[in-house]
Amino acid sequence: MIDIRITENPLNITECLGLAQDLSSGGIATFIGTVRNITQNKSVVRLEYECYQSMATKEIKKVADQAMTLFSVRNIVVHHRTGILFPGDAAVIIVVSDGHRDAVFDACRYVIDTIKKTVPIWKKEIFEDGEEWVSAHP
């Protein structure tokens, strides 16, 4: 099972865990990417995420499909925020479940690392003294 969501609404870890859980999976790995309050010694006021939603959803699905093939896991949930986020907010939640811990840890890392490299989601960091676009992808 793969569940992908890109939304301006707050992310819900309980919902993500529930979606990934099944009785045949003995291991669940999670990654929650949150907004830091400091980047490169600058105070972060907020982040603004933008994406080309249909393409980003399609690309995240490709990444999840690859992870399922490479690591033979059962379930992958990827929920990503867009819009304005503040320090402490969850920007992305990834949950992977399967029967064995090694596979879920490896798949979870693969999913976040590959999303950051390939998916068209852009982040603007707003500082007290300016702003900067980061993580621009294809």
C-alpha cells in the first residue's frame, strides 16, 4: 500500500501510522521533518513550501514504488506540507512498515533522501533579515 498526500493542512502522525500499520508488519519506521528555528546561524521566522502538485505527487509515487521494489516493504506513507510553516511544524512525514526492521529503516531513509533530490517541491526560508529559496529541484 502506498499513500501520498500533499496538503496545506497540518500533518497528523497518528493518521500516518494508522495507514501504514497492518498485522503482518512487525516493524514501523518513521521520519518527521520539522521546521527548525535556526539555519546557518540565522533565525528562521517561517518557511514557505511550493510545488507543482500533480508532478510532485507522481514523482513521490515513483520514489515509493522504487523503495517497495528495492527493500521489499509492504506499506509506505508520505505526507508533505505546502504553504506557510513555522518553527516546530511538521513539513513531511514518512512511515514505512514491513516484517523486518532493517528493510523499514533503509526504505525510510531512501524515500526522504530521494524526495529531497528529485521531487519538485521548493522551500523558501524567511529570516529576520531576509529570505532565500533552497532545495530547488528539476
